[in-house]
Amino acid sequence: MHLPTILLTGLVAPLVAGHPGHDHAKELGTRLEFLANNKNDLSHCAEKMRTRGIAAANAQRRSQLAENLLKKRGLKGKRT
């Protein structure tokens, strides 16, 4: 009756002890150092995008697309 429990324990024990001696504090320190030195956004290149006019061109493209869709459906928008 206890045989399945013993077998299950024998199978699960190696999974639990997969990384003996692993230093979590060292891993956390390495991760925090990486995150401090690497940005996850585009704020560092926002000025370049602004000088190239990318945002303005995107706004114009979206505005034109919206106007075309409104015309196609026969609707009046804010500008019409």
C-alpha cells in the first residue's frame, strides 16, 4: 500500500535537488546589474526619431487612414 508513495518519492527527489549549491543571491545580483545597465524602452533614441520626423509621419499616415475609412463608410469625422 505504501509502495506507490515510496516510488513517487524516489522519482521526485532528484527533481527537487536538481541544482545543489546554487547561489540565489549571486544570481539576483547578476540580474540586477544587467537590468541597471540595459534599458527596455526606446527613450534613449526618442530624440533621433523626433528629428527624423518619424512620429509626425506616423501621425499623418494614421490620420489619412482614418479619413479614408470614414469616407469609405460614408461617415462624418471631426474634420469633415
